[in-house]
Amino acid sequence: MPDLEDGKSAEVQGSGSRTYTLKNTGGVFSCTCPAWSFQSTPIERRTCKHLRAYRGEEAEVARVGSAGAAPKKSKSGGSADQNAPPVLLAHRYEADVDPKGWWISEKLDGVRAYWDGSGFVSRLGNAYHAPDWFVAGLPKEALDGELWVGRKQFQKTVSIVRRQDKSEHWKQVRYLVFDAPDLDEVFEERLKHIETLFAETKPPYAEALAHRICDGQDDLQQDLARVEALGGEGVMLRKPKSKYRAGRSSTLLKVKTFHDAEARVIAHLPGTGKHQGRLGALRVELENGTTFSVGTGLSDAERDAPAAIGSVITFRYQELTDAGVPRFPSYIGVRHDFKWPVEQSASEPSPTKSPAVSAPVKAEAAADPKAPKKEAAPKKEAAPKKEAAPKEEAAQTAPSVSEGSTASSEQKSLGDNAAGKRRFEFASKFWETWRKDQHVYVRFGKLGAKGQVRLKSYGSETEAQAQLDKQAAAKLNKGYVEVPSPSA
């Protein structure tokens, strides 16, 4: 099949009825599949199994080399990025791959740890300070594995391995090894090497991760169901006779009923009902700019002290909608070994305040030195055509002045002079709200226009303020971003 010429695209078949689009833009090849979209490497260094299948393995290796891999550890020290190990990364499994004959193992929900012969480092090159008694018996050669406490214990594992006091808490951790990166042999030989090595040195806190040959699709699904029933995350497939190559590879596949991905926290949304006064959901964004909310999977402690704005979290989801939004996202935990792409930082959206959020939530965001400071949103040009006001704003008004209708000039002036005005923007629309005594004002319309003003009165100032906060929270949940009000 001929290669893609510059400016050309091609449709390829994915799993089931899904199709993906390959494109060549000035020598940068892309694919619309999730595996390509969710990679943390720069776009010009990304690849996926569809590109490899279409262009050929050799062409992709020649283009990206060890794309996605961090540089080898510097002997002279340096930053965490300079010390990042060259690890093998997995692609997502799709049903068009026949798993028969592949090696299968449980996918651990622990912390990836690269043993460089003298200590543990994360994927980003950050050191894990394990006690001497924990690393006793480990060889003077590289190993790849996970520090693991148990199923559904990801956050506990993170809290232990990120400590720097080499505490007794490490006694709860095991180092499960699944590869030997320095050995330039096929996987079967590397696995045998690990088992032989550990049989001789008998490290007290390390062991080889169990692998077996998969018997086919039915066997894969049965093992996946077994692991997930036990509370596990999923299973891994390794291609037989494959070599260890740094970067994302189709020789290593992760198989899960639910997928997981990383997103950056951009806002804290207030809770309602039983979560009144604390975090209700995290507003997050993907690397491609898609925003959505994650409100399930959070413990009470995580709602009282949520992930800081600007931090990166891992979430689980079922599938992507046609618009690329994850369905049924569920919070897993904060990622400390994942670096948000540098190219996103220049255009990242400003974080928003958290209305009606408890003091611990505000304190967490304020105390985080890495949280980006809020900046005024740039003034946007008015749309050339006048459009009707959004239905969602109009639906919040009532037919009479006392119950809600267009406010008079006198009432508009009263509202404009009231304190506490809040402004929200989304795409080409804006929405403002403020309160004067028991009256709640709402102004909405197209950016650059004056918009329409609605008034609704309530029985007391307390009730009016509660309704104002509720409406503001609803806007944030719909994707609006709070910006400084020009007349505040």
C-alpha cells in the first residue's frame, strides 16, 4: 500500500464497526484512535498500531524511533526528566487482535518502578526512597515492574512509595517484576532470566510476576472477568518472542472492560445534597482540550481535600462519545509520575474559583504553589450574526417581574450596582448573575453584545443567594468557565 502523501488522509478499520482516520500534515502523521490521542508525547513523535499497519513497521520506526520514551538515565545526575528510564509502554487491546499464543498476566494497579541496579525511579525519573532491607537481594542490573500493595490500593501504594523517610510502611509493598530491559533477548528468555535470578538471590520483597500462554479469545475474556471480579484492573498481553523496546509498542497490550486516561484539574465544582459545602466534582481537561466533570469515585476525604487545580489525575471510563468525551468517568487518584505536555501550557485555560465550596477545598487550592494564577479572559470579538439567546438561560426566567421577566431600566441599574457580580463564558456565549437583597439578576447573550436581563425575586436574601449559587454551579457543570466581571 502506498504511503500517505503530505496533506492526504485515509480511513482504516478499527475494532468492530469503528473506523479511524490517518492523516499526514507536513510530515506529522496522526490517527483519530484513542491510543494515539491520549499519548503524553509530542504529536510529531506519536504512533499507533494503525499507523504501523498502514505505513509498515520499518517506516514508523524510521520516523519516530523510540517515540514516547524518555532518555536514558544520566550518570552525572540532573533533573527528573534527564533521569527518566527508557521503559516499554503498552497500547490498548482491540478485538481485531487474536490473543492466542500471547503471554497473559494481571494488570497491576500499583506504581510503575524501574530498578536501575541501585535504586527505584519512576517513569519521569523521580527517585523512590526504598529502605535498604526492602531492596536486599535485587541485582545490579535493570528490572521493570510495579510497586504494589494490593488490588484497589493504588492511592495507598502512592502514599507509601512517595515518602522519603524509608519507613516501615514499605513492609506492605511488594515489587512485582515483569521484564529485564537490559537483556537483548526475546520475552521468553527475559522471563526465564528473572525467575532464575530470583531463585538464586531470593529477594524478600520482590518476585517475578506470573505469566501464562493465552489459549484464545474465550480464555482472555474469562481471565479478564476473573481478575475484575477479584477487584483487579485488567490483564496484560505480551507478544511472543518480542524484544524490549523503549516507547509505546503494539507488542504489549492492556485489556480492560473500562479504559483509563489522564486529565488535568482546571476547577473545583461545589457539591449539593449530602456533599453540600465540599467538593462535588472535579472539572478536568484532556490533552486535546476536551473538558468534562469527574464526580464519582471520590472518597469523603478526597472531597474535603481534593486534587489541587493544575494537578493531573487518572480516571476510568467506559468509552468515548462521538464528540470524544469519556462516558461514565470515575476518579482513581492523583498521578505523580505523569508530566502534562509542555506544548499545552501556553494555551491552558485559567482555573476558576470554587463557589460555595467548603474552607478545606479553598485552602487546598490556595495553598498549592503550582496552581496557575487566575487571569482575566481576553476580550472576544462579537459574532457577525445575531442569534437568539440560549434556551437554557431563558428557561430560568418566569413570566412576571416579581417571578421573573425582562427587568426595567431602573431595575437593571439597581442590579448593575449590586456587589458580587459573577460572569461565566462558554464558546460564544456569556452569562452573568448578581443579587440585590432578595432579587437575583441574570444577564445573558452573545459575547460582545449587551445581552438580555432577567429578574427573579425570592422570599428572603438567604433563599435568593442559595438560588444564585445553584445556578452558578449548574453553569460550571455545563462547561462554562468563570471569568472576572467587567463591571464587578
